[in-house]
Amino acid sequence: MPMILPASAITQLEELRRKIDRLDTRLVQVLAERRECVRRICALKQRAGLPLRDSSRETAIRKRCLRLAELLGLETALLDQVLETLFMQVESPPQE
């Protein structure tokens, strides 16, 4: 049998869901902005004949982000997977 929430809890639940919706929107916007930066970097590197991936840069990003995640109490394993997914996208850069 489902539990019935009091009106105040329903209101809180709705507010929190709206907040998650706003955060999801921001997350998608930030990812799109990041992707555009990656596209521009890839174009510059291709014109210069440089490799698209830079393992030392990826390591530095990973260390910085995982350190920040720990400070904020986030699950670092999840963030590490997200970063790896982002790094792998460089292997198939979007077209201009």
C-alpha cells in the first residue's frame, strides 16, 4: 500500500524536483559549452598537426576535478566515469 505524504512534504518534493530540473538544464548547457571548446581546440590542433588527446592535460583535469569532488562530498567513481566519457569524445570531434 503506497504511503500518503502530507501536503507540506508534497510541496517540498515538488520544489526539489523543480530545482533538479533547473540544475539538469544548467548541466546540459555547461556540457554544450564544454563541447564547443573541445571542438575549437580540436580544430586548432588538427591545423597544427598535433594529436587531439593530451594525456598529461587529461591527468591534470582528472586530479583537479576529483580533488574538488572529494571536497564537496561527491562520489569520485561516478565523476571519474563522466570525465573519461568526456575525454573519449575527443577521439571523434564534432565537425565544424
